[in-house]
Amino acid sequence: MNSLEEMKKRITALDESDAKSALMITYANLQMVKTGNGQFTSEECINQLLNFFASIPEPEKNHERKNK
């Protein structure tokens, strides 16, 4: 798992569009737990969000992707 500092660097390096997408995904997962029929549990939500945030590329890789 990434440390909080490492994740902070990754999140800070996101452009506005990517950051908005991350917020939408986070909100959608939380909303599914709150208003769903109980099939999407809090534990599943947490695991999905942690996996999602872990998939955010490191700033150097993010920069290289945009320059291609």
C-alpha cells in the first residue's frame, strides 16, 4: 500500500479532468453503499476505492503519458 505522502504526490499531479473523474468515482462508490440494496458493502467500497487510488500513476509516469 502507498504511504499518505506518496498518494498525496500522485493526487497533486493529476490534471483537473482526472481529479474530477476521481471525485466522481469516489462519490459513486459511496452513493452505492448508502442507497444500494446491501449487495455493495462498505468493505467492498473501501477495497475498490483503495485499488482505484493505487492505480493512479506516479507523477513521472503521468507526465510521460501526457507528452506522448
